[in-house]
Amino acid sequence: METILIAVNVALAIILILLVLLQRSEGGALGLGLSQDNFASTRTVGNFLTKSTAVIATLFIISSISLVILSRGDLQETQSVLEKIEEEEDSTTPKIPESEK
């Protein structure tokens, strides 16, 4: 289940990257935007790309969150670092005495 979800997450990430790269630059900083000659058709394509980007981004976020939930379920015990240190200090193994200076 987790491997399928990872594959879906990677596929969504690649699709999201491609959709963002296909969108027209609104700032025009790079000068790679389409010309204004066919403004109506570019606006329609822009709306489609914008909506599809939003849908794919939402699916990507949902799949990422579900991956985190699945991976946290695999943890057998949650223990803080401080609790682990306290257990090590309380162990029954003999310790080397500290020298006083």
C-alpha cells in the first residue's frame, strides 16, 4: 500500500512540475510568454492549466499527508531522546566512576 502511494506521489509531483512549467509567465521577466495576438485562446488554456494545477496540487498534498500518516503508524514505540537517555543511565551495567579533580 505504501509503495503504491509513493509511486502516486512521485507521479503527481512530476505532473505538477510539468503543469507549472507549461503555464504562461505573468510577470514577463523572462520574456517567454505567448504573444497577445490570440489572447482569448491563451486565456482559456491558462484557466484550464490553473485549475488543473490546483487539482493536482491538492491531490499531491493529500497523498503526502497520507504517506506521513502511514509511516507514523509503522513506528512501534514513540520515545523522546530524553527518555532514552534516562533509560541508559538507569541500566544495571557497571559504570566507570568519575574522577574528582
